[in-house]
Amino acid sequence: MLLIGTLLLPLSLATVWARSELTDTDRYVATVAPLAANRAVQDAIVHDVTNGVMTHIHLDGLLRAIPRAERAALLKRFTRGLREFVGKQVRQVVTGRSFPAVWTGVHRTAHQALDDSLTASGDAPVTLDLTPIVDRVRHQLAGNGLGIDIAHRIPRLGAEVVLLRSPDVPRARLAYRAVRTAAPVLPSAAALFLLAGLLLARRRRRALICVGTGCAATAALLAVALALVRTRALEGLPAVIPRAAASAYADTLTGSLRHGVWLVIGAALVTTVTAAAGPPAVRVARGLCAAFGTRPGPT
């Protein structure tokens, strides 16, 4: 019973985290909200949106009066300057006061779409719709004063990032349902097994030491597993996704789980040390009290 309870403990932590963070829209939105002010995330958004804007701006027609021999060099300089201008405008949007509300709305919509997709049938892909951000950029560029209708060239549709591809939806749905089913059961089962094992053990102090050591070890293994999964997930991302932004997102999303793991490790080690030093500590206290001529209170 003690062994089963010890093994169920890290699974309980993982499923409770997954249920609270990944299946609860309000909790998820509150978790990722601080990322709106993260510099790496802002840089990634500025880079992606600027690239999206520049792909729809064609300057060849503006250079028809320039001799063909000089056109290529001038086009390169003009494009570089225009990219810098667009990037500054996008950064003003991303660092503006209203951006956190836009960021929250985008992620709330995406999470609700993910939840609807995983609770229903079908294999439609799940996307992160960036249209609200692009709309703010379009408004920012509308009065640019360059004589170029940049805002009109930005498409109103197709501004999205695929979060879950169609082939991955069935597997994600199975994991989603497993988490929703196991999260309410595993913590109670782990607690019952640990409590029953301690009550039935003949040498409870030794059993408590074993439980504390085992819980600390399994929680540490979970921490190692999280680090390995994080590394593998970041290495498997496409090259177009900035690693700094992906790292910030992963660390923010798993922050509560890592905090819970370290709390379990600390509590388990304290329990182990306290149980191991219980009777000797009492004898030492009695010896000190006798040496100073006082009588210890009841223990």
C-alpha cells in the first residue's frame, strides 16, 4: 500500500495540474496573461506580424521610374527601411496599454476552441487566431504618412497559428479525457493507500521514514521528467518558432506544477528527518534538561 501510494503521488500532481491548467479556461488565461509583458514573447509577435505585413507589400510598382540597373539596390534599401518602420509600429501595438486585453482575448478564444474540439467529435485543427492583434496593427499603420496604403494590404483573414494539427486531435482527445477522469480519483487514491499503509504497518516510524523518502524520490523523478520533456519539446519545435518565446511559455504554463513538486519534496524530506530523529531528539532534550536541572514537559 505504501509503495502504491508513493507511486501514485507524482501522477496525482501531474493530473491535477493538467486538469486545472489545461481544461479550465479561466485558470489558463490567468496563467498566460503575464506573458503579454514578456520581452521574448513580444519580440516573437513583432517578428511574425512584421513578416506577415511585409509579404503583402509589393514595391515594384513604385520604382518603375527608376532605371532598371539601379532598381534592385534601391528596392533593397527601401524594403529594409519600410520593414524597420513597420516593426516599430507593431512594437508600439504590442507594448501598448491595450495589448494585455487583446492577448487575453486571443488566448481565451483559443482555449475555448481547444476545449470544444477535445470534448466533441471530429478532427478539425485547433488554431490561435491572431486577427485581433493584426487589426490593431492595421489601425496603427492606417495613418502612417508615407503615402503607401500599408493597412489596406494586410489581409483580414488567415492570421492564425496552428496549435493542434488534425492528425494529433484524436490522441489529444484521449489524453484530455484521461486527465479529466483521473484527476479527481488519483489524489484520493494516493492518500488512502498511504494512510492505510501507515495504519497497518507494525513499525510505523520506519514506515513513515520510507514514505517520506519514497515521496521525495518520486517527486524528484517527476521534476527530472518535466525537464526532459521540456528539452525534447523545445528541440522538436519548427525552426520558425523562437526558442526564447517558447521557453517562456513552457515555464509559465508549468510553473504551478514545478512549484507543487518542490513543495512535496520539501515536505517529504522534513517528514523523513523528523521521523528519523524522533526518539533520539527526545532523549537529547531530556539529557539537556537534566543537565540544567530542569524537568522536561510531557512529550
